[in-house]
Amino acid sequence: MPRFALLGLPLLSVSSSGETLHQERRHEACHDRLVQRRAASLDVFRAMLLEFKHAKEADPNRYLRPAKAAVEPVAECPDLVEDIAIKATRDFVRGLGPLGRRINEHGPWCSLNFDLEWWEEENFTGALFQPHYMHLSYKLALKDTVKAFTRCNAGDRYFPSGGTLIALARYGSLSGHLGEGLIDHVDKDIDISVILDDQQSFVDLWNCVRRELSQLSGGWACSDLQVARGRGDDEDSWEPWFFHCVLVRYDRPELFGNAVELHVGRYFTEGDAIVVQKNCRSDACREVSEEFGSLSKYWNPWARCQAYDMYIPCPRSPGAVLSRVGEYSDQSTGTVAIPAIAPERCSYDPWNLKMLREGMKRRHMHVLRWEAQRLHSAGAASFWDSWFFSDGTPRPLPKLDPYPTDTRHQASDKYEFRGREQVGVSCPVWTFFLNFLALIPIWLISVVDQPHHSDYYRILEWTKEISVCVGYRIGSLTIHSVLSYKPLLKQAASNVLSAARSEGHLAILWETLPVVLCAAYFVDAALHCSIPRHDQEHARAGQLCRSWVSSSKSDIVVPEDADGAVRDLALLQLLALIAGECKDIGRRLGSYSAIFRRWDGSFQRALRRLKPRGIAIERRELKLESYKFLIRQIYLLATDQKARARIDSQNAAVCYPTLYTGADQLLLVNVSGLYS
């Protein structure tokens, strides 16, 4: 009888104890690894914040490589990635998103292509975007365009050109599904050309199109008639032949695709030619005119292009016309019938990245040939001639499999410079914090000063003015990222606060960047406008920030020579004030917004005391002074002496309005009791 049986133990206990011992050892090993990974994730998070605090833009590999090593999953320890500290570091880095992308490449069109760094290509920092939403915006814009031109009785006088013609001749839409997750989004704008008899017809069409677009979808705005510059020395004598419209959507925390541009160019006919100006004599004029070629050879009779579920006029031979333009095929070894990554293709588009990595495979070629056959059979213009002989038999497919799609090296010097020199590698964490702090004063000013209209071009002018006021902080922001300030700011604040849910990360934030932490807390509270719910989710961060703000005896009013600490605290107090009255955000001061009731009355009384004797101040004027004061204070909080010195006299009235003597030194508000 076995020895274990004499002891009253079953024979199975040998294997059971061995398995238990193995599990215990594995558990101990996973626990040790968890401790190491947790410490590493906190160390690398601290390193990220310290580099920004000490204004050192270091090599991103210094902390992104360790960050990746600290948060990578381990097959033997599946629970490792769910640890709150490890998850906080991983989610924070991935949440850098649009605000962590390279400086000068923030959108909205993402029109440069360059080799990505590993953290961008692997989307470790959330740099890649979801182009599906962008395509929906482009689809809406094109369908609105066709409807507008139809309602304006454009008939067969308008047609797609450039990249839009390529897309419609290739797919019958602005993008095509090639299988295996590969989608070809052809161009970054919508190009329409129109052939008219005289200039007045173009003026009438412009008036009609912009009116119809404004009635179709909210967010459309159109420019004045223009001469597209850069064509030649004689342009001053040209009649306006160009205008563009923009469909804007600034409701998502993503910059790419939030604005779709429609470009409309006007042409005349002279005999068998299409010309940009009548009596075309200069080299520049002839160069533009020759792009479309002979009417009898390439156009008549006109064909039609499919545009989703609609049809629009287009040239009889789209491939031949496009080859004349040169932009799309003169430096390419292939044909416009096959997708290629040109210098204008967006680097952060995962579809473009996949196409660049893998090329066009044989099965993709079959899809392209099938699309040409489908369009041809439906009577729509296509690249059928590129895939089939005249008798209908298929042409041989390219021998290379995969077929290379990288045509960036064949680009002109213009694109070489734009792609390689202007878009350098930047530190994503540095860029994220820089952009986050830059958007805060933009949002503060918008609380009282954002235009109350939807005109894109007027808002653009407002944005430019505000950008001048806080220019030293928004050097990495484009106009469109400023226009998208609210969803971007909300996402950025949420990203900081998500990291702060980890006690270790909260301690590091409070130690290294308390202003960033509290700014994120008050901004998030104001934008969500729910302090009780907000305090449940971020109780500890809220306790620290509210205590800091309410215990200080400083005020929102700060002297011009105040140091950074005083200005930072005053900025937080202003954020706290707006968060406490968030339901009135967006209303003008003149409407007696509750945001300003705490201090507006005392400010007006003090102004009356400061006014020169014998001068009466009307109530409306007092309100204006109060409004100007807040703008001035936000400006002082958002800039430094060097930035103020760069403000020219034209913008000084916007950024730094003149007040009554002594008004800028008034004690306006103390928010010590705001959260008591």
C-alpha cells in the first residue's frame, strides 16, 4: 500500500499539491511583477510631468519607451493591465490624442504626409484618428453641393475636377472600400469647376449657391469672389474667378474632418477651348486654361459622374483630362486609376498608413477593376479604359504584388519642404500640456466675447483676434483647433482627471503640476456643469483644488507685474468662479449673467467713485467697462510682459482695453466662500 494511503490521504493529493504550489509561485511572480510595473508606471508619469514643468522638451523616447514597457500586457498575468496605476499611465498616454500631435499638423485637413514615429504609427499616444466621421462630413458636403448647384439651375455647366473627379471616376463617391479594412479617401477638399458665358452669370451663381447651402445644412459659409493667387504677375487684371465655401462641425474632440472646403472655379469657352479669362494672353492665363484641354476631344458629348445616389456632369474622358493637369499623374509612374500616397495624403489617417505599409495587393486591384466595370455598366464616367480593352476584355493587372503606393519621393520641391521641414517631431506630452493651457484662456474669453452668429468667416476673424491676445501660448494651435476649443478642452481636462483617479498619479500631479490639475478640475466641472456629480467622480482632486482656491486671500484682479504664482492662482479663481456659475456660460455680460453678479455691482460703484468729477457714467457704459475689465484680466492672466510688448496698436484695444484710471487695481472679488 502506498505510503500516502497509510496516512489517510488520497493519491490525488500529490498532483493537487503540486498544482497548488505552481499556482502560488505564479501568483507570487505576478505580484512581484505588478509591484515593479506599478512603480515603473508612476516613475515614468512623474518624468513626463517634470519635463514639462522644467520647460525641457526632451526626446520622447526617454519616457515613451519605458511607458510602453510598463503598461504592456503579460500573458501569464492577465490582471496586470487592470491595476489602477498601470491603467492610469496607459490611458493618459493614449488620451494625448489630437492635442499631442505634432506642432503645425493639427487639421482640419491633415494635408501633409511624413514618416511617423513608432508611438504615432502604433497609435500609442492616440495620434491616429477615425476617418469614418470625416467621410460622413465629406459625403454630406458633396451631396449639399450637388443639391445647391441643381437648385441654382447650373445644368451641365458644372463638373467635378481635381481629386474630386478622381474619386467619383474611381468609386462614384469620395472614398472606396477595397476590403480588409482598407478604405481609400481620395482628397482633402471638394473641387468644382463651372463653365459660364459671362462674369455676371458667375456673380449670380455665387449668390445663389451660398444662399442654398446655408439653407441645406447648418454650418455652411462662403467667401467673397476672389482671384486665386499664385498663378502669375498679371492677376491684378483678372476678373474674380474663384470662391470657396466651408462646412464646419466643431462638436467632436477631433480636428481632422471638422471642416470641409468646397472650391469653385469659373471658366469661359472660346471656340474649342476652356479659358480662365476672356482674351487670355499671358503665360499664367494660358497655363490655367490648358489644363482642361479641347472641348471636342475630351468633353463633348458630356458624360455623367455618379456621386453617391446622385449624378453630376463630368468630362467624357476623366483620365485624359486629369493627365493634363499634372498634379495627379505627371510625376507618378502609375495611373490615377490606382490609389497612391501623394505628399498631400494625411499621415495620421490609418487607412493611408495601411496602404503605405502594405501597398495595393492583387485582390485590391480586382476590387478597383470591378468598381470601374460597375460604373461603366451604369453609364457613369469611370477609369474603365485603364482596366479593359476597347472590346471589353480585361487588361493584365500590374505584375507587382503588392503594387507600391508610395509616390511621395516623386513630389515637387514645394511638398518636399512642407512635409519634411515644417512638420518636425515634437514631444507629445509637452505638446498636449502646452495646447491644454493655451485653450483655457481662449475658452475664458469666449465666455463673454464669442460672436453670437454662425458665420464661419466672422468667427474666424474673432479667433484671429483672440489668438493675437494669447499668441505666445498658442503657437502650436491652428485657427481650427482654436475654433474646436470646447470639445478639445473637455477631452484634455478629462484625460488629466482620469489619471488623477489613481492616488499615486494624483499625488504626482499635485506635487509637480498643481495648476494643471486644478485647471482641469474646474474646467471639467464648468463644461459638464454638474458639481455634485463631478465631486463624486473626482472627490480627492476637488477637495485639494477647492481648498487651495478658497484658502487664498488673492483676487482675480492682479497687477501687471505680478509673478507667475500670483497669476496662476488668479486664473484658477476665475475658473472656479465660472465653474460655480456654469449654467450661465456663453451669455454676454450685458444680459446680466449670473457669472458676474458676485462682483459687477461693487465694480460699478467703484467706477463711479473713480470717474472724473462732473462726468456722468451711464449704466450701459458701466456694463461695458465691466466687460472690458474681464477681457483685460483674462489677457493679463494668459500672457506675460514679452507677449504684451508684441501686441501692435491695432490689436491693443481688443487685448488690452483702456479703463478708467485705477479701475484695473480695484478689489473685485474674493472667492474664499465660493465652495464653503
